[in-house]
Amino acid sequence: MLRFAGGVIGMVLSAISLAAEVSVLPVVIHLGPTQQRHAVSVTNHGDEPLVMQAEAVVWTQTDQEDVYDKTSDLMVNPPIFQVKPGNSQVLRIGLRSKPSADTEKAYRLILREVPSQIVAQPSATFPPNATGSAVRVLLQMRLPVYVAPLKIRQGMEWHATRRPDGEVAIEGFNTGNVRVVVSELRILAAKAAETPLVKHSTSTPVFPGRRRSWTLRPDATSLSGPAYVEVDTDRGAYRAPIGPRTVQ
């Protein structure tokens, strides 16, 4: 379970921001041929009632950017609800039609707090310029929703190249039909493979048929000989040699 405090706010009107405390379980929703419905529990750990709006959007990737659009593929019930302090609300999300036979589809379940202004009493803890009013930091959560295809096919291709400026360009191409979530990338010298020269932690999904790239900069003197990149994902680990320096 993850707990979220704070989220998205358009403008801070005072030096004090108050945030709702909410936990959600699960934080990743899996649907597919054998499970076309799922329950999501939203719990209010705060001291005040919380009104939330739920919406499902389709999630795609274009030029390494996440894109969200409206969709009627999923049903969410209830679309708007109130959770009293210490209580939980169960949301139900499900498919309106059968899953794709070819490729996994990705969505986001967006939970938004309905805006409400909070007027706080003046306090000695306020900065001298404060007016005594505060605005709640509006909570917004975007939970991944993955709809598995009838048959799962996994595959990733990795390439790494040295650049003239000493950086290493790493690219992954998803050749399968389900997403691959990259958690860590490491560069290691072949002569000292037990200690990474540099590593990068992330949590980046690569959708089917899409590419994703990263740039890492190891110490120039430590990358003088043969080296390779290691990549950890939710579907296993990958290793690829780092190619020779490119000429620009």
C-alpha cells in the first residue's frame, strides 16, 4: 500500500498548505481475460471528510512522452464519492468489452480531490505576512491500469553507444506485446564487473512497440576499455555491450 500526501495545486495563496492523507490499495490494477473487474479501496486517514472524483483515461506513449485521452473502454463506479475520516470507499473498475487479442492496453485511473477552500484561524506560527487563509493541496493520484492480451509475448532489445562527450546513450525497444517497467540501469567495466561505474534508478514503463532512451555519464577514465550496460526490469534483467565511440 502507498500513502499519498499532497498532489496538484494551481496556486498557493498562503505560506501554509494543508494536504489530505489518503491510502489506496492496490496501486497497480491488472485486468485481462480472466479478471475483467477489480476493486480499489480508498481510505481517508485525515480528520475531515474527503470528496473524490474518479475517471479512467487511456494511456499511450508518443516520442517518449506519456499521453492521456478520454476513453469509454473502462467503467468506474462510483464516479464521485465521499469518504469520512477513518473510513474507506470501494471503487469498482471493469472492462466494457473483451481484452485485445494482440497487445496489452494501458490506462490510468485518476482520482482527484474535489476542490474546497479552507479558512484557517490566524496563528502565531504563520509568517508575519500571512493573512490567515490557507488552501488545501488538492490530491491527485494516477494509478496504472493494465489490460493483458489473450497471449503474452515478452521481448526487449537493448543498445548502448559511447558519445564523443563521454556520455553513454542507452536505448531499449520493446519487441513484445506487454509493457516492460525499467527499474535500474548500470554501466560496468568488463575488467571490474562487480562495481558499477554509474547507475540510475527509475520506474519507467516501455510500452509494446515503443522505444525509450537514457543517457548516463560515467567517469571518463573508468570507461577506457570494454564495458556493458545492465538493465533491471519487472520482467527480468538484460545485458548489452557498449558500442564504440560515435563520431559527430
